Amino acid sequence: MSLREPAEGAELEGPRGRYRLSRRLGAGGFGETWLAHREADGRPVAIKILSLARLTEWKALELFEREARVLAELDHPAIPAVHDYFSAGVGPAAGAGEGEGAGDEPPTWFLVQDYVEGRSLRQLIVDRGRLDAAGAERLLRDLLDVLAYLHSRHPPVIHRDIHPGNVIVGADGRASLVDFGAIQDRLRGDKGGSTTIGTFGFVPMEQLVGKARPASDLYALGMTMLVALSHREPEELPYDEGASKVRVDEAVPGLAPGIRRAISGMVEPLVGQRPQSAAEALALLDRPALPAPREAKTRVVAPAEAPPSAIWRTIGALAIGGGLLAAGAIYILFFDAFSETELVRISILWVAPVAFGFGVRWGERSPLATGFLWSGVAVFLLILFIYGIFPSL
């Protein structure tokens, strides 16, 4: 079969059926994707076409074959199923004579999958469509469910290229993940890989050095959600230079708490600080919101009312001042009227209040109790002085 350039109406024949091309859906550096119909029942399918004539490196063919092999083993309603995979030896190149094998073109490879109807998140952004809270949560849950399935495989299957163009939302609101051309079906060692794959702005740091992990897909999904919700590209999102992280609350104000928690965790720049699985991300989404802290009842102090500590300081100062005034009155006004013994004995009239005042001022927890304690100790010491020391003087 010859198919030098795919065209509308062209027919392809694979091991499992015949297909007629309808229209081109998209094109990349090495291949194209076409909408086609299976001739047996008219069912729409998507056919990825990779022409070896256009390859500049064999890595593209390796990825294409890996995509076909891994997708054939997957079974999930949000992942397009594979129906056929084959190559076609293309006939003589234009200008080559019949039988001139040297002029034969390289083969072309075909991957036939389910056609997922709907529009991509990228198209939603172009059309200025908006996701409401319920739609955003449903989208996030659908895609986390897909990742939970992929990452639970042994070894885990890592998509490595999640972005708005690879998420299709159907008429029923259900999301599907497409274009598995960058999948990784084994974990790399510490030396990483030799090829960096992904879309700028959606690739985390560890993937840039060839160390993609399941958490790498979570980062890409978190960024995809932010772009779809904010209609701003990754490089346009508000960025915290100190934390090297997107400011989620500023990028999409008013997010539901669960969605904000999940997305904020997923876009952590350091892989160790991210959820390590889709199940952990779902746990963040489902975690009950913490009850709002009760507002502390702030006591408003009227201008005429002083706080308790100030009151006790005032009482202490009055007691000290009153005691010292009493001492002055005793020793100035009545010095000649009393004997020395009597003057010493009536010292209790000023010693007790002065000691009480200092106790009140220094007793932070129990000013009154401390004041009485200091006053009692002072009086006891005065009694010892009067009856134990003073008579011998």
C-alpha cells in the first residue's frame, strides 16, 4: 500500500481492519494525527502516523513503538484504547522507475486508537470557557483517577507530557488523558535518562534531568489545572521567588479549600515535598476543612479603667508611700515624745505597709498574697530585732 502523503479519503489496511482518513486533527515534528472511520462499522478512530522519511533521530520511533506497546496493555475508560498497530512499506518514491528498489521510501507506522470526542482544555482556554467549582473538582478527580491507574502498574507508567492540549473533556463533562507519545514505563536510576521530554512550563525539575517519577505527573497536572482555571500560561502565573513556587491563591483567588490544598501540594517545586501518589493528592482534596478558630474575645478597656497589673502597681506605690510618710511623721513629729524603745516598737506602723507595697509590686501572679507574705516576714524580723537584738544594744 502506498501513502506518500496522508490525504482525505485515503484508505489504510491493517491487520485488524480497513480505515478511511477523514481529516487531520494535528501534526507534530515527526508525524500527524488523523480522524478516520473503520470501514467495517463506521466507527470513528484516531490514527497517529509516523513517517520514517521525516525522522531526524531514532528516538521518535522508539517512543512511538513504546506508546503502542504500553497502550495495548492498558484498560481504562479515560485512556483511548488501541485497535491496530502496523507499518506499511511505501512504494517507489516519485521519479523512481518500476523495480528500482533503491528508490523505495522508508515505511510509515500507524497507531489506531479510540477517537475521544470533546474539546481539549487548551481549546476551552482559546474559547474563553470557564470551569466552575464543581467542574474543576470533577476534572481533577477524573485525572487523578487516571494517574492512580497508570502509576499502580508494575512498573508504573508515567505520562510525562500532561498539559491542557492532552486533556479532552467530553460532552458529559468526563475528562480523558490522550497522547501517550512521551510515556515512560520504567523508573530511571540515579544517572537519569539521556532525553528530556515534556512541555515547557509543565515539566518539574527532576524530569528536566531525566528522573521522572509518578510525582512528576502530579506536578504537570497541578500546573494544567492552574492554567485552565486562570487562563494564564505557566510563565504568566504569579511566582514566589523565595519559595520558587507559583502563588496559587493569587493565581486563582477563591478556590474551594480542597482544590486549593491539592493543587498547592502538587505544584511544590521539590519532588520530596509533593504528594508521592495520586491517592495522596486525593486525600488532600478530600481532607475536611479545619474548623475556623474561634475569635478571641478581646476585652476593651475603657479609658477610665486600667488593667489589673496597673491597679496592683498603684496599690503597691500607695502602700510604700503611705508607710514612708508614717515613718517621717513618727521620727520627725514624735521623736522627742517617745523613748527609743517606744520608737522602735511603733516602727511596725510603717514597716508593714512598706513591705506590703513592695510585695504587691513584685508579685506578678498573686500580688495580694505576695504583699501579705512580705509584710508578715518584715513584721516577724522586726519582732526578732526588738526582743532579741535591741535589748543588748
